[in-house]
Amino acid sequence: MNIVADLHTHTSVSHHAYSTIVEMCKGAKKAGHIALGTTDHGPALQDGAHQWHFQSLEMFIPRILEGVYVLRGAEANILQPDGRLDIPDHVLDTLDYVVASIHNETFLERDPDRITEIMLKVLENPRIDILGHLGAPIFKFDYETLISKCNEYDKVVEVNNNSFYARKGSKENCLEIAKLCKKYDVPISVNSDAHFCLGVGKIDRAQGIIEAADFPEELIINASAENLQKYFMRKKGLDILGEIEKAKESGEFNTLD
């Protein structure tokens, strides 16, 4: 399986990442992608970006950069006790999409029942598009209860390649989640969570999960140009393929080379 856009990546705006947005777009181009989603951490994490970073993306970052369509996003932190996010709604409204994730630095709850309650509240937030790296063992919860309701709230579930390195023990949970998404026809996004430009599009571990679950490609929103276009056109009215074609015709690839 190939992906055409990595929808979970970090630039050097997140302090434990190491490449600029230009370098990440070059990485996406090298990977053969048509688009790159930039999703730096929200401000609740110690290395997260200020809200001004997110609300300024549409002002300063062009749609086509290094020949790649830029999707302006954020990885917001899910917070206790009610699943609220660490980025204000008016800022989230300026973005193309929002990944919402739990991180152990900002989320101390460990009781599975309580986490399930919080995640069900997260589902109700219309500004959240993708549920990020759900398989972390320390945040185990009732996956089936959540995933069975994802389509009701128009949520995509992420399979995150970096989880197999950064969140040890995630493999079994991620496979269970993928199988449940297949059972309930819930769309997924397969992403690298790259923190360096050479990691863009690296989904070797995640691909193993997709294959083990025999997951249908038509439910992977970034598995083809058609899937990507259909999802973002429906959600945000973004004509990704049209803008790329215009850039080709005009030669305006906004490249520094």
C-alpha cells in the first residue's frame, strides 16, 4: 500500500522535530506525495506551538510549496477532565483539519472506563477530524464503544507508524483498532508522525497492521489522490487536485531550488 499524503507530521516549530516546513515538503515530494499535512503540537505540550502559529498558517504558508499541496493542520492535545482541546475554537476554525491526541505529558488519567468517557466527549467535538494514535497501552480504553460511534460523528481514526517506536506495546492495540474500523466501516488515515524530513511517508510498521487487518483501501482517506480529494472537498471544500493542476499550468511551484 502507498499513501499520497502524510497527514501527521511535525516541523521544527515543535521543538523535538528537526526540519522546517520547506524541508518537510521536500521530503513529501521525494516520497512521491501530492500533499503534506503539517500538524505541529498544541501549546499544552512543553514544546508545542503558540496558538498564533496555527492562526497564521493561512496567512503565510502557500498552498503549493516545493510542488506539494500544503494542508494546514494541528495536533491538538486532548485534556482532562472533559476532552477539551488546548487550541481555541476560533483558531481551530482557520485550519484545514485537526488531529486530536492524548499525550502522557498532558493527560494523567489511566482508568480505562474514565478514558472511554472522555473519548466519547471528544467524538462530540465537530472541530476534530482525526483521532490520533489511539493504541498507546497506558491509555487503554473501550475501543469498540468509541469506534462504533465514529461514523455518527464523522471521525477518522489514525494508524500511526511512529507509535510502534515511541509507544511500545501499541502493535496489538493498533491491530484491534484497525479490525474494528473495518467492522464498522470507519475511515482511517495512515501516517508517519514524522519529526524529520526523511521520515515523511514512512509507514512500514503501520502497513503491516493494515495488511494483517485486511483493511479496504477505499476506507483509507490518504491511500489515493481520489480518496484524498473526496475527503477534503467534502469536509472543507478544498480542491487539492485542481490547485495542483493550476500550479503545473502556471509553473508556480514555490520551490527554493
